[in-house]
Amino acid sequence: MSLVIRMARAGTKKRPFYHIVIADSRAPRDGRFIERIGYFNPLLPKEKTERLKLDLDKVKDWMKKGAQPSDRIMRFLDAAGIMKRPKRNNPEKAIPRKERKAKAEEAAKAAGAAAPAGGAAAAAAPAAKAKAEKPAEKPAQAAAS
């Protein structure tokens, strides 16, 4: 049984409130859990201490037993100094969409310009593919006999 430390949504529509729970990874998000170890209220300002309550002793105990924190919980644990969250790097996210499209079009043009130069190799590839398909047909004909 793989355990995970994650948030289960509570509260009403448009008013989120999350319980921080220990659950089996196969259980539904808001479904069965093993133990409730805290809560998170995203509607409160970040400087309020009531925004997040987490029983750090229970978190440490469950992590010793093999529970893995979710991404958001890992952020909370990193802020508390219990666990170090690895830095992520997504350079594509910082580029505006128009620039990404232009970059992709330039790459396509470069690939298109390279294709006529290697035209003989490109023509040989379908012939090799056809040869590879013929042996596959012979055993099927033998099985039909």
C-alpha cells in the first residue's frame, strides 16, 4: 500500500478549504483517508497563521513509514524546513506563445530545407519499410494454408 500526504477538498462551492490527510494513493481525492494531520485555508491572507495548520510530528512519523508528500504539501514542508523541494526548470513556460510558435515554424522550415538535401535517403526509407513488411505477410499466408 503506497501512502501519500495530500489535500482533500472540503468547504462549499467557490469557498475552498482543504484537509491535509494521509491516504492510500489509490483512494479518491476526497474519499477514504487514514488520518487527518492538518488543514489549509487558501482564502485567508498569506501572513495569517490560521491559513495553514500542520502537525509536523505526525508528518515526520508518516514519512518514516514511507508516505510521499504531494507537490503542494512538499511546498509546505519546505517552508517549515522539514523537506527540501527540488527546483523545477521549464524554460518553455517563460516564452510567450507567439514567440514559441515562431520558433517552431523556424524549426519546421529548417527541417524542410534539410529534407531535399537528404532526398535519396528519404526515398530509400519507404523501400526499406516495404521490404520489412513483406516477410511479415509470408507467415500469415503459411498459417492460412
